Amino acid sequence: MTQVVNIPTLDTLAQELAAIQQTGSKRIALLGSRHVPITHQQLIEMMSYALVLGGNRLMTSGSAGTNSAAIKGAMRADPNLLTVILPQSLERQPRESQEQLQQVIHLVENPEHDSLSLGEASALCNREIISRCQQLICFAFHESDTLLQTCQEAEDQRKLVTLFYFD
């Protein structure tokens, strides 16, 4: 099997250089799969904690796995710098997530998406999240179609995208 290697364009390299040189806080979206091993969740939690401690505003969605770990880390660092945008209403979220989400200060619900499938609602939610951020950090599997599409949309909007694969 041949592996395709994406060679960064001059525009991408300039964007990455600008991001490295930026000293102020950023609006960073952290998204990822629900199916994440516990050790990976701990790393994601530490990353979100460090990002928020650094003064960055963190955005994510509500769910188990990656997003839950991001919320946990950000809440420990500074709950005021966390925004969680849900794909649907709070009541449509898994029971295990609702308790954590009720603690979030900046919680955005999308009850108008309750009639959509979770996949459709998640795609719309991810679009809203990337429209509000400067940088996207994503944790996905190679089959995570919705997340990979979100990364492509973020790149199309000239956002800095960092994609980590679990597989």
C-alpha cells in the first residue's frame, strides 16, 4: 500500500510560523472520537489543562472520550476559558455526560438539531466550532469520517489544524 505524503504549501508553512510566533492567547478547538483508551484520555486532559493554563480559550463539544477529557482538563485550569457547543440539546446528550456538562459555564445547546441524526448534528456543530476558532486540534481514527471532514473544512478556512490518529 502506498502512503500519500502531503507536502506543506508555502501558505501552510507561513500560517504555522505565524501561530508559533503568536504570543497572545488563541481560540483553540479540541475535538475527537468518543472511543478513546483511558491513557489517551489522560493525555488529552493534560493537554487541555496546559492550553487553558497558558491563557488560551478552549472550545469543544460534549461527549464521552476526547471531548470529555478536554472539558475535564479545561475545568481544572479555568472554567471561564472553556466553551462547549453541543450538537443538540443537553437532554439529548448521554446521561454520563450530562452531569459534567451541567458544570460548564459557557454551554451552547442546539435544540433545533434534536430532530437530526447525531452524525448530522455533529457535523453542523463541528462547523460552528471551527468558525469560532483559530486552531483545531483533532484526535481521530482513519475511519472517523465526520472528524476528518471537519479537519478538511478547517483547513479550507485556513485554520491551523493538528490531527492525531489513534490507529
